Amino acid sequence: MKKPKPKPKHATSRLRNAGPPRPTTPRPARVAETPETPGWHLLHTAGGALGASLAGALATRYGFHPQTIATVITGVSGGVAWKGTTQRARSIAAGAASAGGSQLLLLTLKANEAPKPTANQNQAPLMAARTKNADLGALPAGALDAAFERARAELALTHDSYAHEAPSFAA
């Protein structure tokens, strides 16, 4: 007769592994990522450019310097486009780097552009002031007083001749 094997100490404890045994179902196989088509690649690149443009506009609106923001977006997204882990991340970062670089170039060209002199330097402020309707500071000195005097004189002339008649609104 064979001698039975001694049971390990942990198997004699009733509290250890007290639950039901786990089912041994196989894990689902990982689905291989489908390679990106050129259309998806282009869409991710355009999305990255749009996202970077929106982020730069919002950052500028909240008080950051535009050239600093454009430089940061270009540098960070250029690094991700160069050393990104997935093709999707590299595509999005390439679009963001493109948008940041183009904004940086436009800001640099605008900063280097010289202001164009006008033919008559005295007329330029008046032309700019005429475009605003509610800007009373653009009127020459005494113009408002003269307008009030003309209106008062015309009212005095018309008031004397029509004082006895009731106003008529019929045409």
C-alpha cells in the first residue's frame, strides 16, 4: 500500500482560498491596429493644426505673448512629431507644428514690417476719427458750440412764425 502524500499547511486552512474557483476563460485576442489610410493621416494632421490654432488663439486672448505661444507650440509639437510613439500622435503633432510655425513666421514678418508713411500726416488722424460715430473728442474746438448756436437761431426763426399754429403731421 502506498503512503499518502502529506498535505501542505496552507491547504489545511479553511479560510485560505475560500471562494469558488475562478473560471479559466481565455482572454480575447488583441486586435491588431489597422494601418492608417492617407485620408485618416491627413484628417489627423488637419485636426492637429486646428487644435494648435485654437489653443494659440485662446492663450493669446488670456494675455500670453503671441510669439512665445507660437514658439512653444512649434517646439513641443515638433518634438512629438519627431519622437512620437504612434503614427496618430506623430500626425497630429505634425499638424500642430505646422500651424505654430506658420504663426511664428507671420508674427516675425509683421514685426519686421516698417509702417508706411502717408501723403499728408495731418489728415491721417482726422480720417481715422471720422470713422467713429460717437467720438466727440474728434471735433474741432468750438464746433459743438457753433452747432448749438445755429440750432438755437433756426428754432427762434421758426418759433416766431409758427407760434400761433398747431403742428400738423399730415404730409
